[in-house]
Amino acid sequence: MRLGVRELYVHYGEGMAASQLKIPAAKAGTARNMNTIAKLAELAAKA
């Protein structure tokens, strides 16, 4: 787990679905995987 300026980075080694990790601060945000982030960055670069 790492903190960013406005983000929290969590690596789920065995996948997010089976994790018992609870992050109270994450309830106010959204979750995105790195594939989604890469695609969003690609789309933004084309705009």
C-alpha cells in the first residue's frame, strides 16, 4: 500500500475479490485497475 497526493495505491497479490483488507477512506472514492488507468490516459492523450 502506498499513499499518493490524492490517491491510495493498493496491490492485491491474489486479487481484490478474495481480500479481507478494509480501507475506510476508500468508501468515498472509486477503484480502478492499472489497465483502466492506461486506457484512460491513452484516450485523454488523443483528445
